[in-house]
Amino acid sequence: MAHLHRFYVPEGFAAGEACELPAAEAHHARRVVRVQAGDEVALFDGAGLEGEGWVARIDKHAVWIELHAVNQQEAPLRRLTLAQACLNREDPMEELIRHGTALGVTQFVFFRGDHTDRPPKRPDKWQRWAVDACKQSGRPWLPVFAYHESLEEALRHAEPPLYVAEPGGNEAVSATDAATLIVGPEGGLSDAELDQARGMGANPMTLGPHTLRSELAAIVGGTLLLQAMGAFRSC
């Protein structure tokens, strides 16, 4: 069976109508995956709306999709917030967002940690990376992004229970429908930040005996919490 290409249309769409792809998606369709008239494709709006149809027309600058089926997916039952100190390089930030989105992170709450050298350079790219991950993974919901100047401010918007990744933490985690994972930057959380997280009710959580890069720690910890929530059970 041929791969079904997915395209992001945030403005929405309806069955029985022709939908013109946004400019960036049309370029991707024409120049990258090279769709042809009649090809079956899928659309999503990032808020649970999905559609299936075929390429009706292609011209020099535009692609139109004729939709034959549209459905609205429910919001994710399990909500994982990643409270992540901003990383100092763009590549690991991209890896973190792409893999975290595909995994099922519903909210990225970035903050400037005590060991963060600088604020994020290109937050405008975060949404694009998440869109690409949703297109690849088949997820119909885009994560929400936020940025705060401190861990304390970030945790005011976090959903309990809170877990902080640190050596010597607990091996077992417990969560039902929601959880927040706190992960430090390359240099780790400062002692003051760890005390602050614990003071706000965060549970220490171990990720094993070895030192992990920050972006990998976020994915490993997120996987453990989603597993505890039952997010990977077959429907």
C-alpha cells in the first residue's frame, strides 16, 4: 500500500469541498513528495480535525484537495506537560520537539534555567517542527507551546502531579490522566531550582544510573510517565 501523505491545513476543511493547501504545504506537496493528480492524501488542522481525499488539481503555485471524508478526533485523554529548561543549541531543541510531539507531549513549557546561557533563538520554528512530527507520526493534535523566564513561573502553569528528573529519584511513577515532567538544561537544574521544584510538590524521578543528554532525558522520562498513564495501550 502506498504511503498516504498528510498535509497541515490550520484553517479547517469540510467533506465534499475542494481545499487549497497553504503555500508551504503546497510547495512540499509539489516539490518534495511530488504528488500527482488523483493521489490519495490526508489533511489535519492540528486541533483534531482530519480529512481524507485526493489531489484534484495542481498548478504552478497551488494544490487543491477534494475531500470525501472528514472526522473530528477527541482531545488526548492523557496529557503530558514537559517543563523543559531551554537548551543552548538549536539542534537538540529540534530533536526534543520532534520526538516529544511524536511521543505524545501535549504541552511544552520552556523556561530559562539557572544554567541556560541564553533565551531561545528561534521559537518561531517550534510549531513547524511539531507540524512535521504530526505529519510523520499521524497525530491529529499539535502540542501547545509556552515560554517563561524562570522555573517558578513555568510551574505555575503546570498540571500535577509533578516529576523532576534527578539522580537518586524514585524508580516507580504513578499518574492517571495528566502529569508534568521537569527537565534541566545541559548543565542540569541548579540546587535552588531542585529545592524550588520539590517545594512545589515535585516528586524526584530516576532515569537510570547513567547521565543522559537533556533532550534524551526528556524523551525517556516522558515515555515512562505516558506508560504509567496507559497511553500506549491498544484501543
